[in-house]
Amino acid sequence: MPQSQTHGVHHLENVMGTVVTIDVYTDAGVSAAGVTPQLHQARAVLHNVDEVFSTWKQHSQITRLRRGDITIAEAPPEVAEVLRLCATARDLSGGWFDPWAMPGGFDPTGYVKGWAAQRALAALASPGVSGAIVNAAGDIASFGGRPGSDSFRFGIVDPLCPDNLACIVELTDALATSGTYERGEHLIDPHSGMASARVASATVSGPDLGLADALATALAVAGGEGLARVEELGGYEAMIINFDGTKHWTAHFPFA
């Protein structure tokens, strides 16, 4: 597919307390207007997730559930789905990711952001779209690739020098990074209830951004011992950067 015949569409949203950008690459002959319905659907997905799962909105379904105003059965069906997925992520992470152990009560934010981006990405898949990226504050869901390529390349920030890149990866699915270098001590060790991070950053790639996001959070808290758990999961790879700058990764981490 000649690059000169391929179009790109860039879109930005402010949802879930963060910035989400959407990039869509279309085949020759497909204009930006040709993917407008898909963009509208992706936006609708993101805004619906914000309305249902925001822990900052007093009338969101998750806030009402946390207060005891409603039961799971009375909440929208996606709430029960997210609770089930969070429980699975908790089990796969050996308890290092646990939304039920967060201060203030159940908080699925560490899963929902990636889950929402993955759902928005699914809305973009259609004939004429050769590749797309949904970037939720650096956590990425993607398919296809840039013009002339069947994959995307992404840089992972060096947590010890955020103006530089630690490495570049190449993939066609999801990539999530967790650490304290941007937001400070916000990661909670579910075993102690205290803010804690055993590595400077943790990155996980895999087919689903919801689980990759949860695993990256777990790995940042667990440290090196968490790499073995990711290694056991089919399709998922991980890399950690320690506070001394040393790096460790699973066997097939997708370095470019």
C-alpha cells in the first residue's frame, strides 16, 4: 500500500480523568469522513465508561455501588463484567493487583482504563481501516500498522530520565507501563495497604490492554518476582527497569 495513498486521522478526548488520543490509518480511497462513524462510536464507548466507572463522579454507577446505593445486579451489566475481569487479573497476578484492597473501597481504575481503550479500539475496526491506536495516557491498544507496515513502534520512557527513551518496541496489540516517575507514589501494595513500588517502571505487552494494564501495575509493585508470573501467561511479555537503571525482561519482549 503506497504511503502517499494512505490517510491518517487524529482525535483527542478528555475522559476518565486523563487524555485519550485516537489515531486511525485508512486505505487508499478512504477519506477521514469515511471513518467518522467509527470515531463517534469509539468516543461513545469512552464517555460511557467514564459515566459508569469514574470514582470521582458522585453519581457514577461505581461510586453508587461503593456507597451501597445499588447492588451489582442493579448496576449496568458492564459493571459485573469488570468485576469478573478484575478478579481474574487479581488471580493471575498472585494478588499483587487487587482493586478490592484499595483505600476508599473497590477501585477498578487500574483495569478499566485499559479495558475502555480496548473497547474503543474494537469500535474502529472496519473495512478500509489499515491500523489504529488508542492511547490512554501512554497505555496503548492498537491493531494493524502505519502506512507501509503491519505493526507500530512505540518508545518506552526512561523512568530515571523521562526526557529520554529506555527502548523502542514493535507490536500490533497492547502495551502498558506503570511507575511512579510521573504521578509520584500512587501505587498501592495490596498486601500492606501502603504506597509502594519495587521498580522504577514496569511494562507489559499482550493481546488485551485491560489485563496488560493490571499486570503492569502488579509488576511495578511486586518487582522482579512478578516477571515469572507474566512469563507463564500465553501472549504476554514484560520488562522492568530498576531504580539503579538495570533492566530485566521476559524471553520474547518485543524490542524493535
